[in-house]
Amino acid sequence: MAGIDYSQKIPNNVDLKSDKRLQRALERWQPDYIEWWKEMGPTDFNEKDVYLRTAVSVEKDGWANFSYVSMPEYRWGIFLTPHEKDPLIQFGDHMGQEAWQQVPGEYRNWLRRLIVTQGDTEPASVEQQRLLGHTAPSLYDMRNLFQVNVEEGRHLWAMVYLLHRHFGADGREEADQMLQRRSGNPDHPRILSTFNEPIEEWLSFFCFTMFTDRDGKFQLLSLAESGFDPLARTTRFMLTEEAHHMFVGQTGLQRIVRRTLEVMKEFPDADPAEKGAFPLELIQRYINFWASSCYDLFGAEVSSNSANFFASGLKGRAYEDKFEDHTALNQFKAVERFVDGKVVTEDVPLRNAMNEVLREAYIADNQKGVDSWNKECEKAGVPFRFYLPHHRFNRQVGEFAGLRFHVKTGEPMGEAAYQAMLEETMPTAKDRSHVKSLMVGVREPGKFAGWIAPPLRGINGQPVEMEYVKL
């Protein structure tokens, strides 16, 4: 069914009430989730009414309702896209067979690993962003932050449902641990390194929602192809919500660029930093940091895990239907490797290169955002152009982990030259100090901090001047 039953304690469209045991288990988990939210979610704003959207169906159009709600009262729930009639596995060794409605025993551990890894990222991002409300550059931006936060919380619910529903005691234990790990905690950190990075200011937040949430998009796209039907249907609806998160990041950075260009035009002989803006070079350094960190999220260029996940039908390629061959047998992909101090290209079995297939699609999608920022520079007559860091730069995972490559060209570098380059291409202590110095919250409706331009339009057809958070 497409409609969502909001009469239940846990809103859902999976007929949860028909499985009393599962319903009781999730209702026992629910108070722990609320406690986690109050402890680790957005600080000091839980009593405020926020103009939030809530899913009311899983249809493509008209699926969301907008209204004021305090965040702890947000109706987090379990929403799957409608069940296709007789769905089939679309790729891998089981292609053409009926999609699994229950966990295939031989793939149980792999499937649980995929779900837990995806699920762990959702509360992690909430924890990373928990202090940002205090320095929001406008009520519009504060509302967008909180919308991202509550939807990341709902995505956690999506993965927890799968664990409870399909993995028994092991799944319940994994769900509990998702509320016990903490972003950046040295003893009990989140699973993936990017989700342990601090996000203490809004420039990092916009980079995170631009680059890290876009990684989430591509991971969800590949899981939406899964032969395990409940996972595929869950992630398809998550993608609907995820689109807004990337919009926040891409347009947020575009508005920062636009404002800097305005300051440069008004004060052509001054450093934009002296006028309360972010120099374009500083913005680029933050892009380099966050984008390169996200490259690692796709894993190693050559991976037996990626081959296993594809062969088993658990994780496909993004937009799998666009490929001609869905078995990836007897096919090869040219992959870069680092051998004897040189970058070489080797043909590897395509199944072992699925991480690289996904990473390349991700980089191409990021470029669209970079192009939009460069159009702002072109319109302003400023010769500066933003770029994505090279995929070999600053890598901690895969073929190029810990090695030294140029940020733009990807050419190998010596240690001394590399360290000197980092001073110009990665955020410095001075950069971070300047960015933090401008993080002063703006609470008046319709007003914006001096380092960011207003959006072109408001939320859901509302005016930009609307009181999006009632403080």
C-alpha cells in the first residue's frame, strides 16, 4: 500500500500491526531512540516548532506534508515503496530468479553488513551536526538543517526495521549498537571515518551535504537494485528524501560563492575575508578536504567484497538498467594501480571493480555542482574556477592510500613538495579560525548572515521571509 498509517505508535506502510512480536520489539526500541535524539540530536531546539515535511505516502508526487512540529514529536516511521508483482533479481549470478522476500541464508552475513554500514551513517551525521543550530545563518538554513537531521533519523529507522524484521536477535543487537556508537568517540566511533569528522561550522555542513550525502545517494542507488526486495524497496524511498539533503549542500555552497563575489565587486581592492566573507580559495580548500574524504567511502579500487556483493545479487550498480550486460562476467575494466612508484592501468575483472564504477559515477555527479558554482564566477566576470580534487589525492583507502599525489593533476609527488602543497590546498588553522569567527547565528526572519546570499525561493512555495523556526 502507498498510504502511511499514522494511527499507529510507529507510522508505517508495512502493516506492522499484523506482526505483534515485531511491533513490540520496535516499540521497545523506540524510547531508546528518542533518548538518543534528545542526548545527541540538535541541542537546545527540541521544544521549538519547525516547519518540517513529513512523508504521508510513498508516491512520486504529493508524498509530503508540511507543518510546524517540534522535532521529538516528529513521526519517524517505516516506509517502503509499493510491492512490485513478482519482482525478479536484475543482475549477478541469480539474475532472472525471483527476488528474495526473506534473507537468503548463504548471504546473511554479507547482507547484514551492508545494512548495518548504511544504517550507522544516519545517526552519525546527526551527531556531527548537533551544535550547528546555534550558529545558523538564517531561519531558512536552520530549518533545512533540522529537516536533514530528522530525515537522517528516519533513515536509521528504515535500516533498523530491516534488522528487526529479518535478522532476529542479531538484528536487534545491531540496532541497539547503532544508538551506542558515537561520532568521533575514540573508544566507540562510527564505522566509517568520514562520519567521525567534526562539523563545527556551516561551510563544513554544506560540503558534507553536497559530497557526503551524495555518496549516500550512490550507495542507496546501488542497494535499491538489490535482489533482497525489502532492502530495495526501503532504499528507493530513502532516495526521495535524500534529494533535499544534496540540494541543501549544492545551493548552500552556491549562495556562499555568490555572496563572496558580491563582496569582491563591492570592494575590489580588499580581501573578502576582511569584509566578512569567505575567499574563493578558502572555499576550494574545504571542497578538497570533504570531497577527497568521501572518495574513500566507496572502498578499494579492486575489491573482492564488491565482486561478492554483485555476484550474489545483493548490491548492484547505480542505474543498473542502463547497462547492457547485467552479469558482468567475462568483462574487464581498466583500473589505476600504483606499482613501483608509477601509476599504471590494469584490466581487472569488472565485478572486482564495482567500487570504482560507483565512484566514477559519483565524481561525474559532483561535477554538475562544481559547474553551477563556476557559472556564478563567470556571470561575475571573475576568472577563478572551482575544481574537484583528483581521485588519487588524500586517499586513506585503496590503491593510493597514504601516498602523495597532486590535488589537481594526480601526479606523484615527493614528501616535501606535497606538504608544501597542502598549505595551499587544504584548510589551514587560519582558515578554520576565520570561518568560525563568522559563525554568529541570525534569528530574524528574512535576514541572513553576511557571508551567505539569500536563496532564490523559500520552502514549499513559502516566502523566504517566513518564520521557518519559531524561536
